[in-house]
Amino acid sequence: GAVVSQHPSRVICKSGTSVKIECRSLDFQATTMFWYRQFPKQSLMLMATSNEGSKATYEQGVEKDKFLINHASLTLSTLTVTSAHPEDSSFYICSASGGLVAKNIQYFGAGTRLSVL
Amino acid sequence: AQTVTQSQPEMSVQEAETVTLSCTYDTSESDYYLFWYKQPPSRQMILVIRQEAYKQQNATENRFSVNFQKAAKSFSLKISDSQLGDAAMYFCAYRSPGVGDKIIFGKGTRLHILP
């Protein structure tokens, strides 16, 4: 299967700071990337969908000014949590699809555990 | 709107035995994709198996196979010869056929493997 790299795997930050998470498709061109949030013992909650070169589409209830998503190239999308607060602490996962390798399939990164102090 | 239901929050199976995880979904579309993803303790989501709705033949991947009943909107996963490494959370998922369409996940089934 296709490989999606997500970095960092864990980040601890102080309240009020911003954190950037990167998601890269390593062996295919990801025309679409997705960002999820997962609370303990729960399923994945889709936050937003981003297509290369265009603005992300956010799910209802997700603050787009809080969670900035950039998908500037076919292999990289970033999620920036701005002015992070303790309630933003969570597990964030990205996925990517596109090209022949990942057509109609989402391949996932390993996730980022964000802890805001 | 499409929905995915996994009615078994947890299941246990003896090592080397066979277990079946249930999944039902609701949709008015005739063409779509169904998936089973595995999330082990590392929390890395791993694609286990996928099924295209227009294909009548059930998908298989080594020890993993599905029972796809389109009319009943059922998509169960059978794991044969269960191994300790199969212990994980399993998510059933639905995707519409459009390019870039999002996946709808079920709530998951936690599978325990008993040695």
C-alpha cells in the first residue's frame, strides 16, 4: 500500500502557542488529504478535507480559524492549531488519497498526539 | 445521509480460532466502497480489506475475508486463524464513489485475542 508520513508523532506545548503538524504522501500524489481528530476510545472525527491548491472544506462545528489547513503541493498538507488550549489536546490523524496507488482509498499517517499544558 | 453501524463494541476470540465482526450500513447509492481498517495500540490506521459495491465476489486478503450482502447492506469481516497481532480496534467504513469523497466510519469493535 501507499505510505503516508505524519510528523511530529508527539508534541507538548504551552497554552497560547501554535503547533504545526505535517502530513506527507511519500510514494504517490495526494490530490485529497483529510484531517481527523480522535478522542480516547472513540472513532475518527473528520475535521476537514483539503484538495491541492484550494481551500479546505471544514466539517460543521470545526473552527477554521483555529485549525488552519494548507495543502500547497500534491505531497504535503499541514494542520496548524493556532493559540492552542488544553481542550485542543487530542490525537490528530491525517490521511491521503489520489493517483493510481491510492485511488478511492485513504491511507493514514501514524497520528500526532498533542498535549497542551 | 449514509451511516455505518457496528453493533459489537468488544469481542474476544481464542488464538487460532475464527471470529466475525459485524457491520451494517445505510445508503441510497448503488455504487460505493466499503472498507475495514485496523487500529492497533500504536494507533496507526491500517487498511485491512476493501470491497467495491459493484463486485459480487467477496474480497479476501490472506486470513481476512468479508461477507458482503448488498441487499441487506451488511459487510462483515471474518478473521481466520486469529493471531495475537490481530488484537486491535476494527473500524468498518463507507465511501461514496466521488473523487475525494470522505469516509464514514463506524464506532469500531475492539477485538481481544486470548492466548
